[in-house]
Amino acid sequence: MIRMQNIHFQYGRRQLFAGLNLEIPQGNIYGLLGMNGAGKTTLLKLLSGQLFPTMGTTTVFGYDPTKRNPAMLEEVFHLPEEFSLPRMRASEYLKIQSPFYPRFDKEAFDRYCIDFDLDLTQRINEYSFGQKKKLLLSFGLASGTSLLILDEPTNGLDIPSKSQFRRTVASAMTENRTFIISTHQVRDMENLIDPIIILHSGRVVFHNSLEAVSEQYTSRLERNEPEGETVVFKEKVPGGWNVMCERSANEEETQIDLETLFNAVVSKPEAFAHTSAKGSQGGVK
């Protein structure tokens, strides 16, 4: 569905991507993780045709995003982290924007707005930032697009709304839809995003499912500092040490904590290079 090959991109003299490769098949809720400046937002803008690479090719549903073909755009909804909304009511916004999405479902939109407790009689420019985000989330989920790109979607949401977000996204997911969710709030996304893509130092250093990680590693809390060749990551936490180890053949699988996995990968990306899916390598020269 998505293929990025030998992507180069830079801001001025700062090289961000140089030879980045990434393939994303259809039908999952992908989590895009990375530290500040890793290139998550840039990657999403390259996918949606808002930025152009200096070298390399990208295809989304077989289209080049830089051409901004209407047949591609009607299949992609992108919610950026920062946005502005016009001075109008939600009904007016809907009337203007929904025709761009042939499979827009008005009944689903109304249902999502009720779930998010939105007052559609209020002018949307008078909404709080969190309410504006919930309106755009409702619109995107109802758009019927095959690809939804959500950049930090839970920023600005209160705790009940974050829980509702997880339930709503899960209910809107089908085998024909793909979500790419970029986030720093990994606790908000646990049990929702999978597979995981991690960007670090301008390259994809991890791209795989949590199930595949559990087959190769174990995660546990130990009272004393662990030692040994099988230890791939350890960090001091209240009560002991949070540890990831290579899993032996006779060990039971354990649930991998997403935050621990991220910290382990960015601290020792070379240790996880063999866990990345084919076609997801590339980096800065």
C-alpha cells in the first residue's frame, strides 16, 4: 500500500533522511514512534504529499503523493498536530469538506460526535483545542478513507477523551483501512497500535509487531541490577530494574511494555536490527 524507496530529505543544510526505505502493508493500526526531531511529522507529510523529497520515490495506493492525484487524496485523511479551523458551525464545515470524500458517512460522524460529547450547534472556532481535535477525529473516522494519518491525536484530550479515542478508533478499524498514528504518548496507545515503527537518527531502526518481539525477548522487573550476555536493555526504576532479555527456548512469552521497547530500541538500535521487517531499513549517511 505504501512504499518509500531511497528517500532523501533535508531542511536547509540539515540532512534528515538519506536513503530511508519503508513499506507499510494495508490493514493495521501502525504506531510511529521517535524522539523529538526524529522526523515523524516530516515522514507523514511526505506520505501525504505536503512535502517533496530531494531524492527517492514514494507510492501510496500506487500513486506518487507529490502529484496530489484526486484519486489518492480521497483515500487519505491527515490530521496534523497543529491546525486551524474556520469561523463556522460544524454543519457548514461538513457541507464544505465532506464532498471531497465519496464514502463519507454522516450517520457515523454524528455518532462519533455524540461519543466525544461535542455540541454541534456551537461555532467550531469557539471550541477548545481538545474539542477541535475531537471534531476532526470524528470527521476523519467518518470519512471512509482507506488511510488515516494521525499526528499526536491525543494531545489536548482529557483522560476520558483519550479512553474514548482508543475505543472509537478500534471500532472504526476494518481490514480495508490502515491507520498510522504518530505519538509521544505511548501509554495512551498501548493495546491499540501494532505493528510499531521507530524512527531514530533519521532512519527506521525498528518495524515489527509486538508479537514478534515477544517471541524473541522477555521483559520483567528485577530487584537487583541484572548482568549477562542475554540482557539487551536495563533501566533503574522504583523498586528495581526494568529489564529486556533475549528469550531462551524454554522461557514463556511475556507481554512487552511499549515504553520499555522504545527506550531499548533507541538506546541500542543495532541490537534490534534483525527484528525489523523487510524493506524498512535506511538511514543517514
